[in-house]
Amino acid sequence: MIALQAPVSDREGEISNQPTLDAKIETAKKMKQEGKEMEMMPREVFWAPITCQRFLDLHEKGGADDFFSSDWTDQELVDRLGHMANNPQRQVVVAFSGSDEYVPKHVDKKRLSERLCQAINGGTTTGVAQELFLPNGNHNLSEGQGDKEVFAQKVAECLKNVV
């Protein structure tokens, strides 16, 4: 059983600062070219300790951990997430919050939630992924009344089915 609570794109979360993000990516690429991919990004470039490679994995389009971006086509999402459909005994809960502060305002969060489920299901509307859309929830479920409990209840229901 897998629970994806707040599956958001780090890359898209930074898009509002595009010129700054581009400069950070260029710094990381330069470091990588110098063989420093396992070194920490300079503190003045990124606020938290993170290696150059991890930064690129999260923030570069097509990075190793760029899974949940809304600008992927449906087929690109399937290519990135469809492997999860290979085990029919697996259950995946995709818990997406309608007021997630890390998702750009222009993104239709409900539609992205549906697209992620479809991609996890290998491009079909049914399969291992189940959507749990929390319209008032924020990123960590601390704002919407009862959202934490709804999420926990959904996970508990799925765990009952784990063999």
C-alpha cells in the first residue's frame, strides 16, 4: 500500500521565480560538470542543505524526481508513473489538496489529481490508484477541518485490504 500525500512538483513550486530558478539550475549544472554533483549547493543559491545532484533531480525538467508536474503530457506522466500499475495487488492513495500552497495557482488541482491517478493506473481510469481529493486541504493537511482524519481513515481502509 502506497499513500502519496501532497504529491507536488518541486520544479513547479519554484516556477514563479523562474529567472532565479534558471540561475540556480545553471549553478548546479556547472557544479556537476566540475564533478561536484555530490557536494552541497552554495547556501546563497538554495536555502536548505541539498546536494547539487538532488537539486537537479527535483528542479530540472525531466529530473529523476520530477514526477508530479502539471506540464507533463498524459503520456509523459504514464511513462514516469505507470510502472506502479504492474502489481495489481498494490493500492495507491493519491491524496491531493485543493489549497496546496506549493502548487501554482494556475494549476487545476482537481484535474492534476485525476491525471496522476490515471497515469499511475497505466493510462486508464481504473486500477491500483485511488484519488482522495481534499478541496480545502493545504500541503500538510493542517488547515482544512477534518482533512487529516479523512486521510488517515482512507489509509486505514486500504491497510485492511493488505494481505
